[in-house]
Amino acid sequence: MDNKLVLYLHGFASSGQGTKAQFFGERFETLADIGYHAFEFTPTRKDFEYMTITGSINRLRQYLLEHRHEKVSFIGSSLGALIGLHYAHRYGGVENMLLLAPALAHRMGRRSEAELQQWESEGVMKVYHYAFQQKIPLRYDYRLDALQYTEPVPPPIPLMIIHGQNDDIVPIDYSREYAANFPNQVQLIEVDSDHRLNDQLVFIWEQAKPFLVGCWLEFPS
């Protein structure tokens, strides 16, 4: 088992098989003595239906307790960034974290008040899941639990944020404010892209490699 691990934390209604997860997997395969794993928060439709942020943090905790590593870093995408931040804030044991278009605090985004009321009254809301390529019910318990995560936590570790200036899912203004509030712990890199950042993957790797594993490796001069 590799003593050093980079763990990819996917976003809402996504999976560890997405474009970014696979891209990083291919890159980390070329680095000796560093493990990489794309974590699955909702491996089945039922897991997604009963998903909560607290439950996701607990799943991550259980995984890391079972797979002990000397050094661990996170790559958190969107909601995965929020989960990773709260994990590191609560439990520690994380070296640093790359956040991609991060949800630093939970917001219901573009859901209207009528949609939220209907979700509460019916108990479930169907959400399109990109990995399963269909709409899947999500219990209202998700929203109730998310009320605990509406404010960002201070950075518990060094953070690099890469955020698209054209992000219409998680506006970049949130990352700008967070980086301004914690200039000594947070480095913000703005790119001309949208929420997915898939057109920036090579650039992201160029930034991520020295940040995430530079202190673990001896690079040639």
C-alpha cells in the first residue's frame, strides 16, 4: 500500500468515474509511491436517494480509518470541496487540498421557493444524476442536514482554489471573498471557464502537481 494518497472527492450528482476523476487518475499513475483514489459518495441509486452531507463526511471518515496513509491530500470538486473542508476541519490528518469550483458553503442555488416547498411536502425531489444518466429521487433529509453547512469553515490546511470566471452554478465571487478573508492560507487561481472546468484540465494539473505532491517528491532541477 502506498503511504501517500491523493483522494478525489466528486461533486453533487456526479461520481468517481467523471472526466476530472479519470484525468487525475491517469496523471497520478505516472508518479511512483503515490496512491490515487476517486472516492464514491453515492455508488448506487439508493445511496444517492438517502445522501446527506453529514453522511458523506462519515463515509469519507470510515474509508480513511480503514485505509491508513502516512500523508493524505484531497482534490475536492464543487460539493466534494465542502465535504473535504469539513472533514479536514473536524478530523485533521489532511496535508493540503485543491478545490475546483468549490461549494464553500451549502446553498440551494437555482431552486425556487416553490420547488423547495414542493420538495418538503412530497419528501422527495427528482434530481438528474450524471453518472446514472437519469433522474433519481433525493430525500428532503438532504436539505434539512445541509442547513448545518450554510457558512464556510476557516481553512484548516493550505488551499489552492481554481475557479472558472463563467461559473453559473457556484459563482466565483464566493471563492474571491473566501480567498480575501484568508490570504495566508488560500491561493485563488481564476480561469476563463465554466463550472465543469473540463477545458482547463492540463492547466489544473500543472498547478496541482507541485502543490499537492511537491513536498513529497524530489523534482529534477
